Amino acid sequence: MRKARLAAIFLPALVLTLLGAAPAAAQSVHLVPFGGQSFSLPYYVTGAPGDPSRVFVVEGGGTIRLVKNGVTQGTPFLDISGDVCSSADGCGSESGLFSIALSPDYASSGLFYAYYTRDASPGAHVLRIEEFRRSAANPDVADPATRRIVLEIDHLNAANHNGGQLQFGPDKFLYAATGDGGGGQSGNAQNPGSQLGKLLRIDPRGPTQVYSTGLRNPYRFSFDRSTGDLTIGDVGEGAWEELDYAPEGGGSGANFGWNCFEGFAVFSGCAVANHSPPVLVYPNPPSGAAAVIGGFVIRDSALPTLAGRYIYGDEAGALGSQLRTAVLQPGGAVGDAALPGVSATAVDSFGQDACGHIYVATFGGAVFRLEPTSGGFPCKTAPVLTVETKPARRAAFKGAVAIKALCDEDCDLSARASIVLKGGGKASSATRRGKGRVLRALPVSARLQLGRKARLRLDLSKKRTKRLREALARGRRAVAKIEVSATGGGGGTATVKHRVKQRR
């Protein structure tokens, strides 16, 4: 199990309880077996950005299985079992190949990252993150020869409390969660000189920085694919399990409290600067263990009544076989309740693919997908992008094109425009030779938050603005051609094109 056990539990007065109503008019859902086979210690499930046909199942022993169009391929996508020190190798039940993260530009770059334990000495190991590239000859396998070490962290005092999650954040940097080192090393979480007990922000080709501190064993964390908000499932010592939350960007410099606090309860009594308390906790049972397994905020277009709800579970059975959902927000959680009609035992991890579909991996080897019990099962890989333009008067074509854009999720916008000169008037010699008829604006990009409308202005250079004004003065007409693209959390891109005619 991923935590220590206590024989007796004493409940503090302050607790966000598990009591709560189920989502109003909740959609009927169930878990459907995925991949057509049993996997070997399926530790994680993820999808290829923007590609609904490919899902990857990470096996703890060191293999990655590709499930293509629902069928598990016979050849592993990658096998590094000879380098991974897992439970079968005597490195402890919490070791192995934990997770992978595919680069946001995976479709073009083929880059992905793997997080695993490497043997160092009996009873100890090293946490390693490596970069790999998809094979240039076959997109269904990786090229082991491309491997490159990105980061190694000594974990030499115990085999447990490794963390293990990799995720790309909304800022396109790679994030990795590390445990505090186990074996009485809980002080690492508050030690600024240690990379243990932290959430790390990694530039794969540059530096690594400590993003958040005060974590015990953050085995799973995730970013909301629509908003960029951060949620961490941090396994407790023996009394409390906790979910930590920060709105997009709010995790930078945050201290989530361990080992000064366990949940809301004082643990070692040390002082914590900038303490970010959990938004939801639940107690360990009086007999037995608990280990929270953090999941994802559900953004699956096939599950509309669960949209915006965070799904989580417990590996050790402290919640029974329940999978629970809640709406997480600054200061707390609302509507926390069991997911009606859905149960799973020995839950080891949740996953999410390019469509936003949710997966559940179990220690027994089964992987499931959360699906509606009836109706369609649509896939939405790209944001819904709305672009507003309107015909512009001649006076508006003075060197810039203005547009408004709106996404149905947080998205990265890029826009470009060109002004095409048409019609009569006395043409210059350059225009007669076919030159100067298209004036290209400077491209712009922006990060657009869910529910906010972006106002973008695409400017011509001074030289092109002068040419435009001269052309308009000679009686020519102008048509602006605009192309706006939006990339969402699933890696898919939506593109909208508009033509804006000059109105006299």
C-alpha cells in the first residue's frame, strides 16, 4: 500500500465530510472493460493528444501497451523492463514504471516522457524521468535509441513514497510529483533544498524548479483540461487522506502543509508559510488502511451531467468500492458523493484520453472506461471556437484587423490575417507587376480562459500600413482574410476562417 497504517484513528473537529447529495439528475453510467485483455499491473492510462484512436496503458514492470482503436497491439509500444526496478525486482510495492506524459505537440514531434524507479542499492532506488521519441518508421512503437535522461533524484532511504505522476501543464511545461522519501524522511517536504515531497516544473531541455512544496506522497495529480486548475491526491500518514487544489497558476509557490499538517490536523507542529489547506479530506477507517487515488475533472462530452466534477477513489478500500465525484473550488468542495451504480476495487489509477473519456486501472489487471449506459458516446478532441467579425468601413482599414474569439474551454489561441487589395484605381508599378496585393499582418497569440471573450488586434507593420492607405486613397478595395486556431486541453485544434469585406 502507498501509506503507513495506524491502529487507532482520532477525528479532529474540522473536516469536510463525505456526506453530500449525488449530482442532480445524474446520468446513468457504468464501467466497461477496455483493451480486450488483462494487463500486468496497469499503473496508468493516457491518450495521444488530439488522437482519439490511440490509448496507452502503462504497466508497472516497465512496458507500455498501445490500445489502437480499442484493440491492444501485440507488440509493446515500449519495453524498458530491464531498466525499471519494480516490485518483482525487490524494489518494493510502490516502485516501477509509474506514468508517461506525451508532449502537447506529440503528433509532430513524437516526444514523450516516462517516470520510473531505477535500482540503486538493496532497499533503495533513484527516481528517473526520461525522454523518448516515437519511431519514425512505425508510429505504433517507440524508438528506444532516442532515450535521454531528463532528471534523476536520489531516493535512497526507503522504497516507498515515490510520487509518480507526470503531466504537461497548461503552460506546456512538464510537471512531476515526488514523494517525501519515506523511511522517516518526512522533513524533506518542507526542505527547500530537497526535490522530494514536491511538485516539480520541468523544462525538458532546460532547468527544473520546485513548483509546490509540502507533499507526502502525491501519487496522482492532474490539470483540468478545460481550465488548467490543479488537483493533487496526497496520501496521508495514517489518519487523513486529502485532495489539494489550486486554480490555474495558483500552485506556484504553494505549500500544502505536510509534514506540519496531515489534512487539517496538526502533525509535527512546525510553522508553514503560505499554507494551502486541502479542499477535501476523509478519515482512515479504525481498522485497515487508506490511500487516496486522485483522478481528473470530468470533461467528457459523452457525460454532460458529470461535467466539472472531479472523480477519485481509494486504493485500499477506505471508501469501500466507491468511486466518488465532487466539485472542487477555492476553500472547499461541494456535492461530494458516490457515483451512483459504479464501483471498483483495488483502484490504482485514473486516466484520460484525447476525447476526455475517463479510465480506471486496477491492481487486478483490468482497465475500464467510464461510459453512459445508454445513448451515444461522442468524442470531443478540440475546443468549440467562435470568432466574431463584422464588415468594416473604409476608415477601419488603417493598419489593423480586430476580432473577438470565444472558446468553450481554456485554450491557446493563435491568429493571423492578411489584407488583399482589389479593384480599380490607379495602380502602382509594383501592383501591376503583381506585388503588394497581399499585406500580411503580424500574427498574435493568447491564452484564453473558459467563458472569457478575447479581443485580438492584428496589426500591419508601419511600411504595410502606409501601402494600405495609399491603395485606399487610389480607390482600391480591401478584404481581410482571417484565420484563428484554438488548441484545447485534449491537444485537438479548432480552426475558423473569416473574410471581412470593406464597407464603403
